[in-house]
Amino acid sequence: MPGCPELFEAVAPHAAVLTDRDNANWLQCWHDRQTGFHQSAVNPLLARFWPVLGLAAASRIFVPLCGKSLDMLWLAQQGHEVIGVELSPVAVQAFFRENRLRPTRRPVGPFTLWQAGRVSILCGDYFALTGSELGRIDAVYDRAALTAFPEDVRLLYVAHLKLILPTSGKVFILTTEMPDAGASPMKSLEADAEIVSLYETDFEIELVHVEQIFEADPHERVAHKVYRLSSRSVE
Ligand SMILES: C[S@@+](CC[C@H](N)C(=O)[O-])C[C@H]1O[C@@H](n2cnc3c(N)ncnc32)[C@H](O)[C@@H]1O
């Protein structure tokens, strides 16, 4: 990927148009309770493989596009400070209410910061987030964040992530990939080409684990993958 700040400058004028369209769709999903992506339990691959990052308990973890994910509670239970960003106030309110937490609320730039214990959520648009609002971050947890965007916006998502993160750090990604019909089963054991092309300039990418679900119908086969990305630059 070319230098990300330059790239982001070049594409940013188009970003607003692309993301306004998507934002309206996501807000509508939460309003209509069309939230099939939400998992009613902590993701088992998170609990199993998170230790490969080797983070200290006091680390600060960024959860972009966090929804009302219970994974944030699990991360906080490990002793981490968790900071999510989520567009929908419906999702943020549901997270705290359903987990019987009593958050404080205050404005931070264009965001509302909700906070209870070790979990904070900035309610607003990820693309409006700056490094100073985010603060120090030791690792990013991405489950269904990159892939929540259409392909034409994913480049912007990663460019923005690189802009707001400190130069060192780790990214932990969980994906669910559907192999193309007719693709060799070995293909499912490789790192996804899109993840490699988006991150490889700045991060060393390791595919830590692949779990293939074989169904009789090839269209229903999926591979759950766990990635550990480590920044190539050391602060
Ligand atoms: C596929 S869901 C994943 C949620 C969560 N990561 C999980 O695992 O349940 C994507 C989430 O991103 C939020 N979202 C979409 N675009 C956003 C944006 N530009 N800024 C902040 N949140 C956004 C949506 O409202 C939705 O809750």
C-alpha cells in the first residue's frame, strides 16, 4: 500500500459519500433490530487465541465498529482497558443496559463517550476519530469490522486505522471466509489475499489458526481464521 496518510488524503473526499450511504444503512439495521451479526456469547476463538498477542493486563485495546459485542467484556475481564467505537446509539445503549452496567456519558469532540468500569465506547463515526481522541492503544481487536464495509471502503478503513494508531502495536483479526465454489481446499488454509494486500506494508501477518466447517453443500462451507498482525515499526 502506498504511504497511508497520502493515500487517505487522496481518497478522503470520496469517503464521505461512500460512508454516509453505509452509515444510514447501519443506523437503520439497529433501529429495525436486524443484528444477526451479534453473537450472544463471547467468541471462543478470541478466548482461545488472544494470549498469542502476549499483552500485559494493563494494555489498552481498541475495538473498532464494536456493536454491542460481549467480547469487550471478556477483554475487560482480562484486565485490559477497552475502547470501542460504534456509530449507533441504540447499540451502545443496549450494550450497557443488557450487561447491567451504569455508564457515565460526556461529549468528546464529535463523539459521546460512554464509560463503565474498564469499558468505554465512543459513539459516533469511526472516520471522524482522531489519534488524540483515541489515546494510547496497544492492540486492535477486529471481529466483523473490516468486513462490515463494502470492498470500496475497506482501503479507507485500513488507511484511517493506520492514521489514528501509534506506529507500534498489534492487530488481532477474526474472519469468517467463504471459499469460492471450486477453489482448492488448500486455499482455505492461506491468509486472505485482501488482508495481506491491505496490511502487509506496515504489519507482519501471521495466520494463527484456521477452522474449516465442512458442509455437504459447498456454498455453506466456511473457514474461521485468526490473524495476528505485528507492526513492522518499533517505537
Ligand atoms: C458487522 S457489525 C460488527 C459488530 C461487532 N464487531 C460484533 O462483532 O458484533 C458492524 C458494526 O459497525 C457499526 N458501524 C458501521 N459503520 C460504522 C462507522 N462508520 N463508524 C462506527 N461504527 C460503524 C455498525 O453499526 C455495526 O454495529
